Amino acid sequence: MKVILRKNFDQLGKVGEIVNVKDGYARNFLIPRGVAYHATQGNIRALEEEKKQIQKREAKELEEAQKLAAEMEKISVTIPVKVGEEEKIFGTVTTQMIVESLKEKGFEIDKRKVEISEPIKSLGIYSVAVKLHTKVTATVKTWVVRE
């Protein structure tokens, strides 16, 4: 029996693939659990249309992420911190601090998308990566200055 996978299934394949399985396996396991559905002509056509819609949406998201990355590359953020002796800061610069600085510049970014390669524990200029899309990463110049 041919079925179309609704979910990624390690033993069979990925979402949207048409696989051939034994009738009992499909009827008793895959279909009742929502892992797959029958591969009828109507379902196959619906799957093709759904794939086209997903590709269009992903292309649009990628384009928007690239535009946002180009804008973010042009700016730099300044983070004022309290400093002790020998220019050492108290604590570290967190992703939340960077997100708040970006928000002041007009960028709404989730703090989980900001990636700091190593802890920022001193004054200076750092490059911080912001992952906007699976294929797009922007680099923001971050100035850590004395408060």
C-alpha cells in the first residue's frame, strides 16, 4: 500500500514522501497514529499544491531575512556597563542586553537568536551573530563601553 508521510519517521522517510509499506502496517499503525495517510490521486495532488505553497512561503521568509540582515549589518549597538579596576566589567554582557539595544534601534529580535561566541567580560568592540533564518545570519557590531 502506498502512503504519504505526514510526519518525519526515521524508519520510512520525511514529511511529504510517498512510501510503499505493507497493508497491515499502514492500516493498524501509521494511519491511526497520524503518521501517514492513503496515497490516493486526490491526496497526491493536494500534497503537490501544499509543497508549492510551502516553497513560496519559505522563499518569502528567506528574502525578508536577507533584507533585515542587510539593514542590521549597517548598524552598531552600544552597551554601557559598570567597570571595576583594570577595565574589567561586573558580570558579562548578555544576549538580553544586546536585544534591548537592538530594540532601541527598531529591531524586534528574540534573544534566543542572538549568538555570542565567547562571554564578553571586558570593554571593547565585538561582533555578535544574529541568526535570522536557517540560511541567514547577520553580524552586529557591539560596542561595550564604560557607563
